[in-house]
Amino acid sequence: MIKAAYYGNVDELYDALRQGADIDAVDPRDGWTPLHAAAFTGMRGAVELLLRFGASTIIRDSEGKDAATIAAERGHGEILDLIKASSTKTENV
């Protein structure tokens, strides 16, 4: 799923999630989840889908960065805003 998120392949992500894939699966090499990958490349559709399915916004990679930090560092302000809005919703539940 990380590769699909990285490249913004929303159909592949959706199919995997519907089949029960772990939305927060962590790549042992770098600690990335699919949300980290989509935030890195600025793939809005993938980010929106992952957030809609409940992806965690607080998981940190091997460098201690969450997806919002990665989006900010890469200059993806719109992605950062989506992640922040989703984080606020889940933290206030």
C-alpha cells in the first residue's frame, strides 16, 4: 500500500483497504505508513482516502516525523491542512 500511496494510485489503495489491508502498516526500513508516503509526494486523493478510512496522523517514522511534518517540509500546504483537520477531528472525539 505504501507504493500505491506514494504514486497516488487511489483505486489500488481503495481495493486494498476494502480487502482489509492494515491502513497503518509500517515499512520497517524507514517507519513510513501509506499516509507518510502520500504526504511526501503530495498525493491529495490518496491522503483524502487514507484519512477517510481512519489512517493515524500521529505515527512517527524512523526520524521522528509524522505525516504532517513531512507534508510541511515538502511544501505541500494543502496536504498539511488536510492532515491537521483530520487530526483535530479525531483528537476531539
